[in-house]
Amino acid sequence: MSFISYYEKIKKERYKQNAEICKDTAQLCLMGIEGKPQKYLVTKIKNAIDRGLVYWATTNEILQKLSAGERSYLAMFAIDPTRQTLSEESQLNYVVNQRKLKIFKSSEDWRLTNDGSMIVKGKQIGSKSKSFDYVVENYFGVGKVTFSKGGHQDNVEEEVRKYLNECVNYTRFHDDEKKFFFLLDGDFWSDELISKLKKYENNRVKIFNSDDYYLF
């Protein structure tokens, strides 16, 4: 199974789980039981009404639709799994469970400084706002799952370009054992774009997708 097939399978399962959670949360709201998930759902419904997305219904009517399991309403108000940690989880699980290779979610907050001259722990003056996603011994990894649909792709491409450049800068500043890899999955990362990004590669900075990843 390819990574994209695996990702779509997990995404479908997560959509189903989130729809059930939304249905159960709506039922709790109608029962008058308060909690953080219930408050979040009610706020989401009220905002949708205010924006005119569901101008024809009241909050209570929408809760009734959700509690009855009406799919069109669940599709609108259940949490979108792509806005959770689905991408990183899918990459991690695919590489470990499907391909039987070594990779770990970074348990420590390792970041590059903005000029790439140092790797620091935690947010410090001059450090990047985003930490590494994966760490395997002396290997530091960044993961992205990006598809053509959506409006933030240019930002993602620019972020990856900057990160690549800073990782290359680190290898110029330091002749040590640290290496850097990028896992870029999804149809946004076309052969043409990957070819352009690979110009940043050197023997310590590499670009992969989850199907061709290995510890270089």
C-alpha cells in the first residue's frame, strides 16, 4: 500500500470517528450537559449562523439534526481530521508500521536558529517558530502532507524552502554528525517542484516522500 492510499484510508476512518463524536456531543448539548466539547460545538454552530452559512436554522434545530445523525450537518460541523495531527500521525505510522523503518516523533523541542547556525532546545531569541517533527538519533526531520486543494500551499512551499536553506547553512557552519531530512507527501509536491527543491540537497540534507524514505 502506498502512503497516499494509507493516508486516505486513515482520513476516512477519522472522519467517521469525528462524525460520531459530533453526534454524541450534540446529544449531550440537548440534554443540558455542559463541557468543553459542547461549548466548542455550540460556538461553531452560532458562528456558522452569524456568517449566514445556515441562516435557515436555529442552534437548537442544528443540534437536533446532528443528534439524529444527518450526514450533511455532520459534514459541516464535525471536526475536520486534516486540521488535527492526521498528517504527522499518518507519516509516522506508515513508515514504522507499513515500511518497518525507524523514525520517532520528536519528544523534545529542537529548533534551528533563523540563520541555521545552531540547533537549540525550545523557543529562544532568534530560533524558528516551528520545531522539528521527527528525530532519529542524529537525524532531524520535517514532515509535510500537502494536496493541491486549499489556499495555503504557497506558504508551505516557502516554509520548506527556508527550512531547507537553513539546514544547509547548518552543515556549512558545523562539520558534525547531524543530518536533516524532509518527508514531503501529497500531490502538491509534484516531480517538477521536488526537482527544484532537490537543488538544496547535499550529503547531509535530503528530501524524501514516505514511500522512498530511508536513513541516509
